[in-house]
Amino acid sequence: MSEDMVVKHCAPTLAGLKTGNIFSTSYNSLKQLKREVDDLNETLEKKGLKILVLRQSGGRALLYMYRPSQLQNDLTKEEAQRILSGFGYEKTDHRFCIRRLMQRLCDSDEFPHEIGLFLGYPPEDVKGFIECNGRDCKYCGYWKVYGDVDTAEKTFAKYSKCTCAYLNCLKNGTALSKLAVKKNEWMRTWEERCKAAGANLACDFVICNLEPDGDGITACEALGAALA
């Protein structure tokens, strides 16, 4: 399993833009594969990331890189809970949910439809895919879109740009440990540099990608009040 393969398939997750990515790789020795996964986790866990083997058979393995804290947040959303409960996910703890997903993967050669929830797909798109059996989507990119097409297009473009940039960085010698970032690490670094330069910040930073959710709107309102 090369670093090039990891970056090619998981750049948005490494960059903190996405909850998780899955990819398939071949292996000659399961013991060697697990050793490689353990070595990767030594680097990734420091950055709030984890990688594990979801399924292996016949010399092929399905790997999952994800951000546990982000996954937990995704799985506790109301619509996500409704979808998961229909497939036997009795708890919302992300570790339990991953074990249940692994069980369902082993029971079938196909991907369980709810797997999109583990990859950061909007619940409305996962729900639409299930209800329409994968047909009649409004748009197709990294996943099939049944909800907000404009937001999806912007997200897909961001993922593609990130992957291209990360592959170039890797090609130019940037280590995988540097490409894997802590969530919001870049913003905290910017804040520290501003303070070091003598700037007085009115309040804590706010990060909202594309259209903010409820928490994002509240944070933006608080920021506006602090700056008013």
C-alpha cells in the first residue's frame, strides 16, 4: 500500500474537508497489511485520523480512513439516525456503527447503502439513493446527489482541487505526516501567527464551509456581534 494510493483516495479526509474515504488495495500477506495499517495509524492518530480494514478476502482489502470525531457528529444527526436504525444500527456510538458496518459488508458482496453516512455524504442524498435504488439522481459526482446540487458541485470541486494539490505535494517530497492535518489546524496556525505579529483578535475564529449549519449560523452571528 503506497503513500500515493493513500493520498489519491483520501486527500480530502487527510485535509480535514471530509469525514472519511474508502479504497481497495491488494495484499500478499494479511500480516504485512495489518503492519502497514498499524504504522499508518501511528502517524494519523496524532492528527485525529484513523485507518482500518473493513473487509478482506481473496487478496483484496477494503480500507477506511476517517476522522472519529467528525464521524460521531455525522452519525448523531437526526436524519442519519433514522436511516441507520432501519438497518439494525441500535446505537449511535461511531465504534458500534463501524462494527455493524463491517458485519454488513461481510454479509454481502455489495456495499450497504448507508455507507455514504460514514463518508460524509449528506443524509438527504443517502436517503434519496436508498429510496430510488440509485436511480433518478439530480447530479452525479463523488456520490449521487438527490438534494442540493449547487452545494454538491462546489464540494466536489473542492475535493478534486484538494486531491490534485496533495498529489503534487507528495510528488515534490512532502511527507504524508505533513499532509495529514488536525481539524482546523491551519486556522489555529494563522491565529497564532497573527498574535505573534501583534494583532489583537476581536474573538475566536469561525470556520464555515459552503452553507453553514445551525451551529455555524450561531457562530457567525456571535462573530458579527463581536465585530459590530
